[in-house]
Amino acid sequence: MKKLACIPILFFSINFPIYSSIDLNKRFMAPLQKKSDVISLQKDTLKLKGKAVPTLVKVMKSADYPDKSRWVATFLLGKIMGKKSSPYISKYLDHPNWVMRLAGLKTLLALKEVGFNKGYEKALSDNSLLVRSQALDNIVKLNIQKSAPSVWAMLYDKKNYHQSKELKKKKRTHLIKKVVRAVGDLKFEKAKAPLLSMIQKKKYEDIFNEMDYSLARILGKKSPKGSMKKKRMFWSKVGLSQKTI
């Protein structure tokens, strides 16, 4: 009977291996070439729970590890520690590596952290377009309305425009469209008058739909279906009524 009692224990140890911190360290050092590699690493790390934290912090801090591994480590730290990890992860919003800044923003968004709005606002003027875009997503998805003025300021940031050789002038990047929609989602009242003026001008036709959307969100009025001309007439009347109030 004693020999039979050992069988379940042996079976358990075979099917559920326990990884040491050294093993986990090696796993993060190896290139994550396939999606299955990432999924496997995530599953094995989450099994360790709190025991994995020192290794995750080590990976995040060191440039010796591949960027993808550091990215995964950041998410897993947030997954294991929850909001307790937020103050530490928020420090990575100022990291020299844009990948880590982006990973920090995405992880804080996943944790639904609204208290780091100053960090998000600073990231709106980051040198990386991807980081700026993610910071904007954080503010909009977490509905941080007090950050709306910083979002509006993105319209005047030269980094959000690129030089057109053909037209010999600056052109709006796709991020500008996101910014215009964002001020509507954030119900930024101070954008109302400028948008009512801009929507009447031909030079802003490339962001017409976004302005139409934002004005509807801010004013609680929806323009009629139809042509751009018809919509412009509607917003012109709305603008006149706003001036008389």
C-alpha cells in the first residue's frame, strides 16, 4: 500500500513542474520568436505568482534582456501584483527605451489606473509616435477629463505633423484625427468654439468627420445625414445660436 501511495505524488510532479528563479531567468533571456513562446512563458510565470516578482523586476531593469521579454515582464508584474505594482511601473513612463515607456502605459491602462494622469499627459509629447498615441488612449479610455487641455495642445505640437515634399508644407498625421475625436469623448468645452470655426474651413476637410463627431459629443447635438455642405450649414446655425446665448 505504501508503494501505491507514492504514485499520485510522482504523477503530480511530472505534470506540474515547479520552475526555479534561475530557470525563469533563462526563459526570459531566450528570444521569444513565436506567439506560443510568449503564451508558454506567461503561463509558467503566473504559476509562480509572487515568487516570480524578483525575476520580473530584474528583467524590466536590465538591457541585457530582449525588448520583447522586458515588455512581457512588465505586463506580468502588473498581472501578479495588481495595483500594488502601479507606482513602480509608472516610473517606466520616463524610461530611455520607448518600448518600456509603451509597456508601462499599456500595463497601467490594463490596471485601470487614473491616478497617473500627469505621467500620461507628459507622454502626450513623447518623441515616439506610438507612445503619444498610447498615452492618448489611456486618457480617453480611462475618461480622465481633467487631462483634456493637454490633449487639445497636441494639435499644436509639430511632432504630430510631417513634412509633405509634394505640397511643401506640414501634413497632419493620423494621430491628429484621434486627438480631435478625443476632445469630443472628453467633452472638452473649450474646444467647442474653435471646432465650430474650423469645421467651416476647407483646409480642415481631412478631419471633417472627426470634428463633426466631437461637436456632437460636446454639444449633445447631431448633424443631419447628408453632404458636408449640409452639415456645415447645421453647425453654422449652432455656432450663431451659441454666440447669442
